[in-house]
Amino acid sequence: MKTLITALVLMLAVGPALAQEQPPRMGGVLKIAVIGEPPSLDLHSTTATITYQIMFHVYEGLFTYDKSFTPVPMLAESYAAADGGRRYTIALRKGVRFHNGKEMTSADVVASLTRWGKVATLGKTAWRNIEAIEAKDPSTVVIHLKQASSAILFGLAEYNNAAAIYPKEVVDAAGDGQVRGGGARTKRTGSSASWPRIPTPRSARRCSTESRRSSTRTWGG
């Protein structure tokens, strides 16, 4: 018994040290178990909990929540409110690339948010108070509101039915239907079907598990 306890103590002590010695690497396959089949991997098109629980680890939007559930920039670098809170100018992070290698620009953001406003339940609520959204330059997006409000930041930070940013060409090809990505596909276990691999932007700055927990907020118009 004493020998077994000693072995367990050594394993607990050495295990973390060995894990830290292994350098991180890109790529590979992550196998996970979930409670069911997600109806879609497109966050714009569904409010299914199982979809966002999986895909909020994949997709990113302009904003996310910090540990106090306050909206903070994610794919956005910074933002400024003007015109009494009716205009939000959002500077995008530069050098953020989609999985297909393309760098994210304001054209991708405008296309994605416009689609989100048409097909997403959350997006439709947000767009009740949006007058227009424009690409000021490749790295800047301007959102014009009908009425002054900071609620738009909370909407853009939500995970379920999130305002995920896709490449413009993917959005254009999808229209009001499901997004369809080209190239590699990820097979669903237990099904002969496959999900499209949608190129999504990956930022170097990731927030903690605590700050990515979903919250319930009432917002809109």
C-alpha cells in the first residue's frame, strides 16, 4: 500500500512537469464526446445550446465577455462611441487570418454582421436598432444606430446565436441558407454525412474559460 501511494505521489508531481516540457503545436485532431448531434455548426442559423457549446471554441466575433461579463474587444482592436452613442467606430485587429489563410478585413465583418441580422434570432433583434453598417476602410467598421445604446456591444459579445465572422465569399455563397465551406470536411461520428469546414478567424488573444461562460442579458432596440 505504501508503495502504491508513493507511486501516485510521483505521478502527480512529474505529470505536470512533463506536460509543460512539450511545446505546443498547431494542427492535429481533437476527439470529443458530446450528448447529441448538433443541428448545425453555423452559429448564425441556430440557437441550439449544443451548437454554441462546441462552436464558441471555434468561431470568434468582434467582442467577447471578460470575467465580469463586460463586453471587451476580441477580433476588434478597439472601439469608440460618438454622436451621443448612436455611432460606433470599430477598429479591427490586423493580421488575423481565417483558416483558409485569408486575412480578415472590414468587408468580411460587414458581410457577416449583415447576414447575422437577417438569419439569426439574436441578430434580428439587434438590427431593429441598426441604421446601417459600413466598411470605412479595410481595418475599420462603423455601425450607425437609430437610437443611442450600448446594448449593441452585448449583442456582439454573445455566444449563443453569435455574430461570428466568416469570409465574405462564404457569406455570399450561403445567402440566407447554411454556410458551406470548401476544402476539408469533418466527419460526424455515427453518420455518413459530413459538416463543412467553414474558414473562421483565429486570434492570438484568447480569453479564459471563466470569461467565456454564457450569461443571460436583456437587450435590444
